[in-house]
Amino acid sequence: MVVQRATFLTNSWTNSVDNYNYESRNVSVDAFNRYNFSEQLYLVLGTQFQFFDMDQNTNGIIDVMRENAKFNIIDPYATVVYNSSIGLNINTLIVHSNNHSEYGSHWVYNINPSYQFESIPLRLLTSYSTAYITPSLYQLYGPFGNIALTPEENATAEAGFETKLFNEKLTVNAVGFYRQEKNTFGFFFDFVTSDAFYINNEGKNNAKGVETNVNLEVNKSINFAANYTFTEVEQQFNRFIPKNKVNANANFKITEKLGTSLIYQYVSDRSDAFYDEANFVTETVNLKAYQLFNANIRYQVIPNRLSLLGAIDNIFNEDFQEAIGYNTRGRNFRIGMNFQF
């Protein structure tokens, strides 16, 4: 895959327009095989290879050379799945991940057992996983790159349940999670010297919360769904993350070809920050909570081939901010079509 992007920005220092050109390439190959030991137990073995490189130039002057900005990753992995006859299911993923040309190799793993009761409609869920995230090409070699960056590491534990009631027309699930991260990526800017580059944030930080989902199928033509997420993070990393978030939608199949949906979203207040050039300090601000109502309609002109689409976003023209200094759309309309070959 090749991605190219050109950006034109006004330079207030030179009173001219700067032309930034970016190009990156990505090759990904995944080979795997499944080995069945029984109807209940099987193993998947595979290896994924990835290659990345990039270049960048400003006004025709090379900032990043492709020959210097590249790396590859080889990921052997094994997945064991066991589905017992007594309701116990175990899915274990062991990945010799990030056999990285710059950072060497590192093991990550994921185990998520579950148990389905026979006598009651209840399924217990749990999982534990680790992750190893290496810096991107831009974070390493871009204009603000830092080749001294170390990979980010995190571990996540989850536990919850799922139940299906009223002939499986109502599905309810809830999952609590706890995540610990270290060496997270950040950005440093020296307001005196104007030096700027990516860094690793020192220490560990934690996040915890609860996710719930409810789905109600009234009949084949009417469906309601909603989810709620509560998230709590440490104060120094609490930026753009709402403590409470709600999404809900109602879907109506009016005829075999015509359908419509009503969509609701609530996002609680969040923290953000901006640099005050007048006082040379970074100011923390609070972004107010907001709620949005959207609607869309779909009509199949040719079933499974051609559909017409229409939507109204932000029906009540809510004035809100997602990030300080950036505008958001008021009430807006969209029309389109979807053609499948």
C-alpha cells in the first residue's frame, strides 16, 4: 500500500505558502494454518511480515529520506482455542510480537476464558492481555522525531457478563476493565528555545472503567441499541477523555427496501489544553458536555447492489467543541449512494 499526501500551509514568517509532501509505503503478508485436534480443540499457527518506509519534503527540499526512515516487523503467533461441552471456552493467543528490526523481539499474549451456564441464560467473560507498541516512522524519523524513543507497554484485565432474555430478543452485557501503561508517547516543546520532539512519558499510568451494552429486538422491523462507557484516568493524562459517554440508536425497517435510523450521543465534559502565547504558559480548559441527535434514511433501489442514502447530523444545531481551537459542524445534510460491484 502506498499513501501520498500534500499539504499547503501559509507561513506567517515568510508570508508565503509552504508545500509539504509526504509518501509512505506498507507491505503486509500473513501466512497461517489451522490444525484441528478434535471438534473442541484447534490450533492456529502463523507469521505476519510487515515493512514500512516513508519520505517527506518541504518546498522540494528533502526532510526525511526513505533510505533512513524504514523498519520491518516479523510476528510469529500461535492461537489455541478450546470449546468444551460443559460451557467452558478458552481462547489463548501467544505472539512472538515485534521481532522488530530496530527494537528486537518481545513476547505478548492474550487469554480470554468464558463460561456459559446451562441452567440460566448467563455467560461469564474475562480476559488478560499485554501489548507492545513501537514508535511510528514519523515519531522516529520525522521533523520532530526522536530515535531514542522506547516502545510503549501496557496490560489490560477485563471481567464481565452477558445475558440473553425473552427468547434472546434482549441482550445485556457489561465489562469492567483496568489498564496499566508505561513509556507512553508524548510531545515536548521548549517555549524558550522552540525545540520540539516526541518523548516517552515517565512512570506508569492507569485507566479503569465499565462498558455496558443493551440490544432489544422488538421484531424483525424494529431494533433498539444503547451503550454506556465510564472511564477514569489519572489526572496528568486526562485529556479528551470523557468520564461518561452514551450512544443509542433506534432502527426501523419500514419496508423491504426502505429503512431509517435515529441516533443519539452524549459526551460529558473533558479536559483540554492550549498554549497562551501572550503569557507563555500552557492553559488547561474544560470542554462542556454535549449531546447530538442524528437521523438517516436508506432505500435499496436494487437489492444488495444499489442503495440511496440521506442523513441529517446535529439535528438541533448543538454548539459544541471536541477540541479547543477547532470548529465543529452545526446542522448539516448529506446525500449519497452506495453501489456494490
